[in-house]
Amino acid sequence: MSFSSSRFAPLLAIGALWVASLTACETPPPGGDGGLGDSGAASDAGPSTDGGDRVDGGGEGARCEGLAADPPATECAPAATDYAPGAGTWPACVSDAGEYVRIQPGVSSIARVMAYEEIRALLFDPRRDPSPMQFLDARLIYQRDEGLDSRVVRRYDPHYAVPDGTDCAIDGVPEAHPDYCVGPARLGPLLLASFAAGISGDAAEPARAHAARIEAALLWFLAVSTYKETLTCTTTARDCDSGYAYYAGGEPARGGIGLAGEVARVNAAAHDRAWDGLLAVRCWRDLDPADTATDTALRDRAREQLDRAVVEGVAAILRDRLTRACAAGAAELAYHWAFAKTLAPLFDRAVRARDASAADALAAALAPSTAADADVAAAVAAIDAAFDCR
């Protein structure tokens, strides 16, 4: 099937409008978003933005000498101060039955996770190269009204400290604070570049490499969104529901799609801890129900519990893709390598917070532009050194 440039002219125009819109998106200052999260009308606020290192999908395989295919056996028990449903470690609350109880019946963020699943069905398969039409269909899903793109372009990451009043919607601010303004500075441009490369049929590398970058960027968006929404829940209680949705997609009883589905596949223990963390956030907001919550100490305990587990889950995803790269043929290797090269820089802060030496080792192991020159075994060992929830 051929794809003429005229057929995609409207899409290129959409891309130009999207870039122009970056400075028009309203991003709130740290610690709150004026009471409006993803559930409201206005909310929110690494890697290169050119799509990452190129891979040719052929030649030598990954360097995997000494790879520990299975992670070391360690225990992933809750901390003594963690919330556990019905365990009596916290005061009695709405979460004690083990189910997330929504603050409001409708949660708009669920639709964004469902959109991720639609894109996943079109693109995220390391065994094949998606067609240009599948990339086009995926991009249209991504850019639905009030969809993924609408939140990516204003997503900020509260893990990073920035000057008071920092607004990622102001011209020049994303460039000045790219880690904090992760959506407009990093994720949005990377996603647009990858969609465009797939749509154009870019022959410089396998199409599946572009798909892998999209998957990695969207998974990181879901992880950051989970953390952000549980902060703005302080002033807008329904944002707790959005945090739950961004992790689990609104699924009940320790289930989940999107990020939760991927974490559960590779690390069931971390997923269980993340579910407890979601319940902890909901328990805090039940115990602290004022319009603006005041028990920030309990809030921070709940959010730290959730974030710790989500970070362990993302580490397990990255480890899994690296070990799969070692078992992959040249074509499939292109997918896993592009995924790892995209996710690892985004994940650097989380690794560094656990073990700076491990973060340095991971960055060095994955620094080469090709899998054949990278020390995948050393990268996996660095992840194992920093993370121990299995």
C-alpha cells in the first residue's frame, strides 16, 4: 500500500497546531493546580525529543554475557507504617474492605487509559512492524478531545523541586525545567516525533522501534500522572480517583489495565503493594475529608507508599525488556532496545534516589547507541542493585 504526502498533509497541519499549542496550555504551580486536576477543566502540568537512538534491527545481538535472567529472590513485604486493608495499622477507613471506593462515580481519566490500550493493540508488539495506517490510527486515538495528548502537553512531575510559581505553560519554562515540565519538554515532542516517523514509513529503522518509544513514553506518563494526581487530590478530592485510574484504569480488586497490567505481568508483588498504596491514598482522603485536606503527614505517607511500589514496578518492566532483548532475534531486539533507551533516561531520577552508583552504572551500560555495544547484563545488574521488591 502506498501513502502519498498529500494524504497526510492534514495530519502534518495538526502537528504544527499541536506544537503551537504547547505555550497555550495552562500548567499549575508545584503543590497544586488551583483545585482542578484531570477531573476538572484545567489541571496538571531524560530522553532526547528526536525519537531516541536509532536502531537498525539487524547485525549482532545484545551483549548479555553474565546476565542474571531471573532477579534475585527477595521479600517484598509492606513497611511497618504502610497501609494494608483491614490490618489495623491505620485508623478504620473506607478502604478496609480492600476495594477502591470512588469519590465520584465518573472518572474521566479512565478513558485515557482505555485509549492507551487501543494504541497498545495497534502498535505494541515486538514481533512485527506496524503499518503507517496503524500509526495514523494510533495518533488519532492519542489526539482525541480531552484525551491523552491533552494531558501529556501539560503534565508536570512533582518529584522535582522548582521555584515557586513555575508554570510550564509559559514560553521558555519547559526548556528551563525539562524534568519538572516532563510532558511539554520531553514526552510530547518524543511522542509526536515517533508517531510522525511511523506514519511516514521512515525507512531508517524498523517501524517497531518507533512503536516501542511510544509505549515507553506513555507508560512513563501514566506513572507520573499517578503521582501528580495524588498530590492535587489535596485540594480536589476527586483527583484521588484520577490517580487510581492512571495506575489501574479504574479496574477493581487488585486488577488493572495500562500501567497496572504491565506491572502485574512482570512483578505481581510490586503490583500488590501499588494497590495497597492506592487504597492508602483513598484511606487518607476518607480520614481527611475537608475540601482542602490538612493532614499532609498522612497524605505523604500514603503517596510515598504508592510511589515506592510504582517505581519498583517500572524497574521490573525495564528489567524485563532488557532480559527479553537478550533472547530476541535482530528484528525483535529493535523494539526492546528502543524501549529501554527511551525509558531508562526518564527513570534516572527514581534509580538515583535509591542508589546513585547503580544509576551511574545503568546509564553507562546503556550509553552506546546500539545494543551490540551496550552491556545489557551490567544494566540488569544495576537495576537489581537498586530495587529489591520481587
